[in-house]
Amino acid sequence: MVREVSESCVESLLAEIVLSYCSGFYANKPELAARRIEAIGFQVGHQLSERYTMDRPRFTDNLEAIKFICKDFWSELFKKQIDNLKTNHRGTFVLQDNRFRWLAHMSIDPSVQASGNIQDPSAMAENKSAQATGMHLYFPCGIIRGALSNLGIECAVSADISNLPACSFVIRIKA
Amino acid sequence: MIVCLAVVGHENNPLYIQSFTESDDALKLHHIVHCSLDVIDERVNNPKKSSPTINEAFLGLLYPTENYKVYGYLTNTKVKFILVTTDLDIRDADVRNFFRKFHAAYVDAVSNPFHVPGKRITSRTFGERVSTIVKSFGLSSAS
Amino acid sequence: MEEYPEELRTPPVALTCLVGCPEVHPLITAHLHSQQPPINAIALPDFSKISVIPPKKPSRDASGPLAGIIKRDWLSKHRTRIPAVVAAIFSSRDISGDPAQWLQVCTHLDNLKASIRGRNTKLVLLLLTNWDNKDDTSEECILALRKRAEVDSKNLIIFVPDHEEELKQSLSRQVPFIVSLSFKVFGLWTVFGELANTYYRDEGRRVRTRLEKKNYTSIELNVRYCFKVALYAEFRRDWLEALKFYEDAYHALREMVGTSTRMPPIQRLVEIKAVAEQLHFKMSTLLLHGGKVLEAITWFRQHTANYRKLVGSPEVIFLHWEWLSRQYMVFAQLLETSSFNDALYVPSTASVPEEKPTEWEFYPAYYYQLAATYLKEKNTCLEFALSMSVDVGPIDGSAESVVASAYLGQYSRLLEHGDAFIMQPLTDEEYARYALAEGKRFQDSFEIIALLKKSFEAYSSSKAERTAAYCGLQMAREYFSLNDFSNAKQMFDSVANLYRREGWLLSLWEVLGYLRECSKGMSSAKDFIEYSLEMASLPETTGSVESFANDCGPAGPATLSEREKIHKEAFEVSRGDSELNSDEQNGAFKVKSDYPLYLEIDLISPLRATLLALAAFHQPMVKPGAPSLITISLRSQLPINVEIDQLEVQFNQSECNFIITNGQKPQIGSVSNLQLGRRVETAPDLVLATNKWLRLTYEIKSDLSGKLECIYVIARIGPNFTICCRAESPASMNDSPLWKFENLLETIPIKDPGLALSGQKAIQVEEPDPQVDLILGSSGHALVGESFILPVTVASKGHAVQSGELKINLVDTRGGGLLSPREEEPFSSDNLHVELVDMSCDTPGDQSEAPSDKIQKIQPSFGLISVPSLDVGESWSCKLKIKWNRPKPIMLYVSLGYSPQSDEPSLQKVHVHKNLQIEGKTAVAINHWYMLPFRQDPLLPSKLKSVSETDQAPSLALNEKTMLIISVKNCSEVPLRLLSMSIETEEKSSTCTIRPQQEEFREAIVNMPGEEFKKVFTIFPKVNSTKLKIGTVSLRWEREQPHSNTTASQVTKHRLADVNVELPLLVVSLECPPHAFLGSPFLYSVKILNQTEMLQEIKCSISDSQSFVLSGPHSDTMLVLPRSAQVLAYMLVPLGLGSLQLPRVSVTSVRYSAGLQPSTVSSLVFVYPAKPHIDLKPGDA
């Protein structure tokens, strides 16, 4: 039984989640809102990874799991694979999606959001639009973290949108 | 006949454990399931070269007790399924097939948004589905 | 395994018999034993004893009924009493020729032969001889003896015990030794071994023929024959054949089950099992010793599977379990003792079982555990059987006369008939009674515990903690059944920990139930209540039928009602309403005021489910004395509501502790024993409902700065029951495992969700605001070299300053410390770029303070000084003296710590911090350069060669005067006063003379910022040197400070670079008057001095100039003789006025192709319009 969801619905839902958390529940506490959105992503990733790993042999190392995220997992979510995977071989992986779908309809002044690293709220405060975009990135970051966590890899995930429409997700595995 | 079925989380905590016997030996079955976790650990940590596929989810017969056979299955997410059966002559293929169906049921159960990851599964739907699978297992091996 | 007879446990060893000459027996026996494989020997001192070897029985009547399968003593008989070889030992004297003796020998031999004839036993002759007369024994005698005994020549051995060499030879197997009779004599052991082998092979073959011909009447015989063949094969160390026949015997025996009717059914089965056990033991031993672990395990599996279902008749079912348990235990022991190496994982060529053994079937622990399980089963069945047999009446004495009969696994009654004993077969009832009586004699529990312990330890060491825990649990249950509560509790506790950690609720419920009973048994009310509360607050496994299972230990099913029952029981005991009864006499234990009950719940206690206390301050920081809100949230999982009489909240600052009393409850005595002055709050009610937060918010203030942390929340329930619960922060609340895994509805402990996520049980109380000014007198930049003085003032505005302390730190603003990394010596003060030199304070007028109070500590970049007590409004200051060795900006941090009250100096410190950046600058820049005397230009050799002149030391001409100009520039921003300037020479005066062109300053010269001051010196080098050290300029200066004369003068030194002194090759000097007059001619001459030893060709030319009319050669080439001078003279008449450029003379040395061009400055002349009235003669300059 294959269940499908319209892409635009997912996008609208994401936008609505961000809106209601950022300007509804936790209007003046952006960290708390970020934490909640990330937590939602975490659970989604956790559950999806359960399903998408169902028919595969167990992964032997972290790289295999990351590759799974890049290929199969990403294909299931976005119908495309991650375009570029880089690693320092010491637990940091950079996954770059050259055209990240969930940001495709987002318009950002490219001149001011150069330092749009969502893990650094202080840098973000200077720029409202980057902040808003950053809020939309907590959800996919949470998905990746949830999926990896369910595969037994505890990590921290951040996103970098310094060259849109490409989006890089940085995974740092906790030693 | 399947007498006990358990889902054990990655901290070796029971996520779901259900026995299908009339008699009062639930606790004994709990102990059998719990002890078999040691065998899974041993088997996963020191894989034997002879085993057919090294990282297959199906772990095969864990150990024979005098009246039961215990089979194990380890998912990619480090969740263990343990099956205790009284059928002493049973084919691996049947068990494999059973676990596959059970895995699907499990995935559906934990994909429930109201299920909190890592907690005991209390879904009634899951329970019903599992008992259907368990019944069908009895039928297929009998035929 | 120990209960098996020796002959069964060890591999059989061939048996021989020595007869005669007892003196050599020990020697031979020892030798035979020492060889590999060893040979046993019966030593018979003389031939009369030969009758101990049992004679061959008459052939059994084939038609008669068979009494049993295998004779019990058959194996031991062959190992100890029936030799394969008999060695008759004769001394050489016996056959030396004395007929009487010879006759004796013959008799002996005949007897011997007669006695062994029936058995086919081999005969060996041993002839004992001395070394000295070993050749005496005649060949004929030996031959005669051999004939008499009818043995082969190789079976007659000459034995020389008294000669070591010979003895060794005759004993050893490899080296045959040749006597004069020239036949080979083999070693004793070899001969014995070979004969024994032959004997056993013949015997085996004999029995095997019967088997092959199916020449047996019953299966019993089939089994027996197979067994015998196998055993004979074992004697020959033919393990393969042995194994095969044991297997045959085993299979044949298996067929007997259900078919044999020879005996009553119970005893029949007992016999079969006994034989099967022995056969299987033999096979396992053979397989394991052969390293075939896999086969052994498979065999064992099959063996137990074959017999597990053969429980036999119900009244003696315990015998079955005992038997089965023994199978497991023996196999475990075998497995343990066999060499356990990696080879066993390699499947051998033999039949691979369809199902491979799993990991644990290789562990002895697995079998020990099952042995224990079956022994427990036996115990249960035995107890049941005993309880049934009580009705039969006391067991009569008849059981005592039952003994094991001649056949393996059979028992019979021994009846005394006068002198004779008669074995009478038993009926099944008699046998059952006997077995029960036997069973009663043994206490199995200790055996069970020992087995489990072995298994427990083995599993623990192989990291199988869960299985080990299960063994531990079984062990603990066994201890419990023996009423050994302390041992049981210890085991149960460790098992409970595992179940708690992994959240196995039902197992935990069982264990806790036992633990509760144990603590009851040990009369420990505290333990009892702890376990009871833990059980009562275990999460419920909703939707699972399992909690209703009945076999959940002494506490019954894990249902809610059961939990409630336990809860009530615990609180009854805690209130002292009921006593804790135990079976022991001293057992009654009651909680009363003499024995209050105090439970402590920490962060890892399992009782966190019973009571969890969270404390959260609403702010992270608070001012001293300002109120802050704290919320105490309590939660309990107990099934019934608990009413707390009183709560006490304790902090690390004990003044903040407060008490919350229950408004519903009358104030009972508990309040009276509190310390007075404690804050008491009253809450409307203090009832903990199941899994609901009880939230209490109060205001709290602290006057002490620092950390204020909530440590304990203490709940008092009833007069003698206290639970002390360590407070936790909501932010760092670690989940209790049981909650973590259970799908409970989770509520947040505090209404504010932010606080619920991030609340902390500790708050930072800030310092009071300082009311003291710390003033750093800034006075601009510091100058390198001077001691820079910085005044620091402490001025009290609102606080008195008590035990103040001033800390000074110098920090390089660019980081990297104040030490230059390049410098080597760490402790020289020169290395420090900036250092704190001194701190001096103007002591206030009153000298009230004792000098001992003063702490003063100075390090290059750190200083500490104590500040005297100041009253409000007073001030105090000190001066810091800082010295810069290099220009560098530094940051000065000054912090003042003081306490505003004098009574408690140590408690409350207030800190003021100030910092100031100070730039250190170079005061003066000293520069220097050299100038040649006016209109003189020496051609130095170095000038000819040098390509790049920048990196070269300046060159000076030897024996020529050179000017040295030193300039000093004020780089600072303050006026400086220059006091003196001199050059300290390093060389002797003979090499070079330097003298100032001016007088020393009469008074200090004030040098304003940016100004430059110059001083001229002359140098006259007298030595040709490439590296002449000129010396160091030393300049004394001070700050120009109009109102203070205290500043010390500073000396700045500047070392002049080394110079190169050379003898110039040519010196060109221009000569002309300093001024001229319009129209009047003057002489302008160029003198070329050749200082070389060579003739120099010089080209000389003069350019025309509009300002002058000149006479003389325009262009000329001339030769200058060595060490002589040539003068080129021109007469010039000026045509213009003012400062005029003389016509350019260019002199070029052809040899060096170097031009000597005088500088433009030096070729100027001033032309006056007319001669002044003062008569000036040209050339006066």
C-alpha cells in the first residue's frame, strides 16, 4: 500500500508549522520554537527511517548509514538524491542538495543572507528573512537527526544556505 | 505454535511482549526472551563466517530450550524481534517470512504519530494485527 | 562425573601380571607406568598366588534367561583383575642346573599355564641375571626353559637389574640388546604392549564374530557384545572402532525401550537408562578427547532428546529428572575439562547435523544451568512423591537391605540366610520405596545452588549478563526456599537492578516480591517499605494480559489491586499500625518513635517513581535580598493518594530552608521539634495523586551572594516516617528507566512550558552593587625605559571597605603574554616587555593599621596589595610603578575585593573591576650618518666592487677625518629634556679617535615633540679594519615636568653600527675660495693624490659654465705617479652673482674606471658684486 501526499501540501504544512510556532505559540522565544520544530522533524525522521530501512541489511558503519540518507532516504522524501557528499573522515559530513525543494519557493535577498547558519541565532538576529528561512530548516535538520538517531548514530545537524538554492546539511557525529 | 512474541528496544527494554499460551507461564517466557538477548548480542558482535549473509536482519535460531525454539531478528534500527515457538521442526523460511510480516506491522505501529519512539507499544490495532499474523503462522506450518 | 567409578572415567589401560621375584616388581611396574601409553601390572610375589586371576567361567547356558545387560563389575574386572599378559620371572640361579630347582620351575610354569589357558592370556618369561655372571647362563638352559613354557624366543627377556646400562637397554623399547645367544631381546614394555594388544584384539575379534554371525539370542546380548568389543578396542586405543561399537550398543539399547519384558517396567527403564548413560558417557569422552566437540554436542542433543520423554511411571518420575540432570551436569564437566580451542568451530568431516549447535551449546554453563533446572524439577517431584507416600506409612526396614546388584542399573534385596547371602529381585513397589528413601537422604538445594553458581559465574565472565541474571534468579529462589534470606536478598538485588535498568516489569515484579518477603524474613522494615513502595509504584503494563498471570512470585499477579494492597500494607507498617511479622522468633518489628523510618531517594534510586521532587527557580539570577519564585513539583506513581503531613525544603544556604505544612491536618507534634525561627508556610492540602504533579510555588530570598541551590525536599508522613528526596532540576531530569520505556501520559511539572524544559534547581545570587569608586589615574602614554607611575585611588562612597584587596594584572592587549618568545632566559627582567616594578601606597595619616595586615605581592605581571580599612567617605590611593622595556600597549586590570561589613569578613565580598589600556612608546629615536670633510672625496676600494651598498657597513677612509652626525628625535608626545649625549667607544684610542665637535651641554636642552636635535662628532680611523666598532651613543633624558623634579633621568642607548675602514686609493680634493667677487679671477684647483704603488692614469675634464670664464685644460689625461699628487689648476672669473655652481670637473680613473664626481653642494661658490671694505683675502677659510 503506497500512500502519497501532494508536495504542495507538505510545503504548506511546513510553512504553517513554522508560522504557528514562531509567531503563535512561542512568539518571543525563538529558541524554544526552534526546539519544538526540530523535535517534530526528529520524530518524523525517526519514524521514516524505521520504514525505509525495513528491507535492507544492517549497516556496518556510519558512512553506510549516511549514504543511505543521501540516496534512498532522500529519494523517498524529495525524489532526488543528495548531490554532493563530503566528509572529513572524523565524523563530520556535509550533504549538499543543489536545489532543496523546501526552499524552492522561498525568496531571500541573496546579498544579506550570506551568513545564514541556522545554528547561530545571534548572527541571524540581524537579518529577519534569514531568520525566517532558518526556521524552515529546523524541520529537515530534525528529520536527518531523527533518522540517524534511530540508526544508532547520535549527531548534531545544522544547515547552511549561503548559496541558494543549494542547501548544505552539516552532520557532526558525536564521538 | 507461537507461544511468545517480543519486540525489544535498543536499550534491551521490552517494547511489546505478548504470550499466546493458555497456561500461566508468561514469566518463564519473559525470562526466555530476556536471556535470548544475550545470544543476539553475542551473535551480532562476533559474527561467524559461516553465517550466510553477515548483516541480515534474520538471525536464525538463537537457542533451543527443551520445549521451545527461540528465533531472533534484528532491524537496522537495533530493534530486536524474538519469537518463541513450540514447533520443534520448523523451517527457517517460515520464520523468515513471519518476521517480515511482523516487521511491516511493527513499522506501521511506530509510524503512528501518537506513538512516542522508544516507548512501549500499546496500540490495540497492532495487537490485533499481530495475533492475525501469529494465527496465520500456525496455519502455514501445519499445512 | 565424580560419582562414576574410576574405571569408567579414565581410558582403559592394558593389564599385565608379574609373578615371582618380587624384588624387581617395583622397578618394572614403575617403568611400565612411566611409558606412553602406560601399562598396569598386578604384582604377585610368588607363583602360589596365581589363583587370584579369576578362572574362565564355564560357558553360559544360552537358553537360560538373561539377568541383565552389562555386569556392573565387568569393566573393573578387566582393568584390575584379568591380565592380558602374565610375566613369569625367574632368576638365573633357578635354572642354573640344579635339578630340584629346575623341577620347581617346571611345576610353576605348568600351574601358570593351566590357570591362564582358558583365557588365552599371553605368557612372557623374564630371566633375571646379574651383570657379573650374565654370560653364565647357558644357552641350553634358556632354550629348555623356553620350550617348557612354550613361548617364542622374543618373549623371553633377559633382565639385568643391577647394571644400569643394561637395565636401561632391556627396559627401553627401541634398543635391542644382544646377548651371547644372539637373539634379539626387545624391551619389556614393547613386548608387553604388543602381547596385550594381541590379547585384546583376539578377545575383541572373538566377540565380534558372534555379533557378525548374529549369534545372540536377545538384544541384551547384542548390547553387551557391542560394549565388550568397544571396550577391547579401547584397550587397544583403537578409538574409532570403540566409538563405532559404543554407538551400535547405544542404538541397540534404544530398541529395547518398550520391547523388553524381562523386568518389571520401572526397573527395566532404570536399567536401560543406566546403561545408556554409561554408553553415552563413553562416547562423549571419546569424541571430546578427539577434539570433535561439534559431534559430541550433536550426540548429546540426540541423547537427551531420545530419553527426555521417557519419564517412566509417575511415582518415580523424580528418578528421571535426576538422571537427566546428571546427563547435563556430566556433559558440562566433560566439556569444561576438554581442551576448548578454536578448532571446535571447524565442522569436521563427520555427519554435520542439519541444525548447527548455537553459540551457547558450546558453553558448559548452558548445561550446568539445565542440570540445575532438572535437579530442581526432580526436587519438586520428589517432594510430591514423598508427600504422597506418607499415606503408605513409614518406610519399613526392608529398603535398607536393598543393594546394587551384579548388573548395571539393577537393584535387589540382600537376604541373609545363615552364612549365605541371597540376592532377591525386587518388585517395582519395593524399588520405588527404596528410591524414595534414597532420595530423601540427599539435600538437593545445595547441589542446585552450586550448579547455578557455576553457570552464573561462567555467564557473567562471558558478558552474558541477562542469562547470568536468570541463573542468579534461580539461585536466589533456591536460597529463598531454604530460608537463607541474606544470600537470597543479595542475589535478588543484583537481578532486580538489571530488570530495572532494562524495564522488564513483570520480571522485576517477581523479584521485588521475593525481596519484600526476604526483608520481612530479615525483619528489616526499611527494606520492606522500600521494596513495597517500589512495587506499588511500578508502571502498569496496560493492555497486556500478562499482568494477570499467576506465577509472578510471592506477590501474586501484577495487577492494580495487588499494587494497592501492597501500598496499603507498606503505609500501615510505616505508621506503626501493623507489625512486620516474620517467621523467626525475634522477628516482630514495629515502626515507632524509637525506630523512626527514614528513606532517602537520590537521583538513581528506584524509588524516584514513588516520589520525585523537582525544584525550579523562575529566574536564573537574582539580586541579594530580592525575592525570587521557586516552584516545587512533586509526583508519585503510587496507586493510592498519599497525604503528606509536612514538607521541608532544604537549600545549601540553610537560612532559606522552609517548611510547608498541610492545612488539612491538625498541627501535630512534628512541628514542635523543628528549629525555631524557621519559616513555615501552609498549603491548603498536600495530597499526591497518582501521576499528577503537586505544584507549590513560594517566594524566597537570599542575602548571600553566590549559588543558592535547592538540595532536599523532605516529606514527613505520619510521626515516624520521613522520605528525603534529593531535588532535581526539570531541565536535567534524567528519566527513570521504567518511565522512559512505558507509555505513560506525561505531564509537565510546571505550568510554564519554558520553565518545565529549562528550569534549574539552583539560582545565582548576585553580589551587592559596589559603592566604592576605583579610580585609575590615567596620564597618557608611557615611555620605554622610564618607570611609569600610575596612581590608583579607592574612594568609598556608600560602603565601608573592610579587608580590601587590590589585584593588579598586566595583560598584553595583543595576547601572547608579556614575554617575548624569542628570548631565552626566562627570569631576566630584560625579557619582560612590560613589568610591574613596584606598588607604593601613601599610608594615610593615622597609622592605626597594623603593618602585618598588609599583604603585598609583586610578580612581573601581577600584583596584590591589601587596602586598609576605610570608612564611608574616605579614600586611599597607591601608586603603581610599571616599566616598559619595549614599546607595547598593555591592558591593566585592577580589581578591588572588599566586604562592606566588618563583622563577617569572609562571607560577603564585593568586587569592583576597572581596566585601562596604556600604550608604551619609545621616547627618542636616535639616528646617525657619516659625512666626508668638505670637498674631499676618497676613492675607496670597496666602492669599486660593491654592487649593492645597502647591506654593507659604511666605509670610512683610513687616516682621513670623517664626520659623524647623531640626531635625536623626540617621538613621544611630551617635551623631553636632554641632559647629555656622549659616545662610549669600545676600541682603544689608538685605533680610532672620536671627539665631539661641540662642547657638552651646559644646560639641558628641551626637545619638544617631533623635534630633532643633532650633534656632530669627528672620527679619525687609524687602523685598517673591516669591522671597526665605533661605540654606543648614550643619551640621558628626562620628562620635562615643570612642577615636579622627582622624575629620574633615563638613559637611552644606541649602538652605532660597525664600519669598514679602508685605505683610499685616490683622494680627490677640490680647492677653491669660499667666495669670489664679480670679475675678479680666482684659482680653482683639483688635487689628485695617488696612494697606491701604481702609476695611475687619470682622465680629467671640466665643463663649461655660463657663469664663469675659465682658463685651463678642458679635457686632459694625465699620469699620477705612485704615492704622489698631481694638481690641476684652473683660473676662473665669475660672471654672475650669488651662489653659483662651479664648472663641473669630472675626474675618472682609467684603471678603476671610476669617476670621482664631487657633489653639487661642495661645488658652490658665492659671488659678491664687489669686494667688501674689509679686506678679505681669498683662501682664509
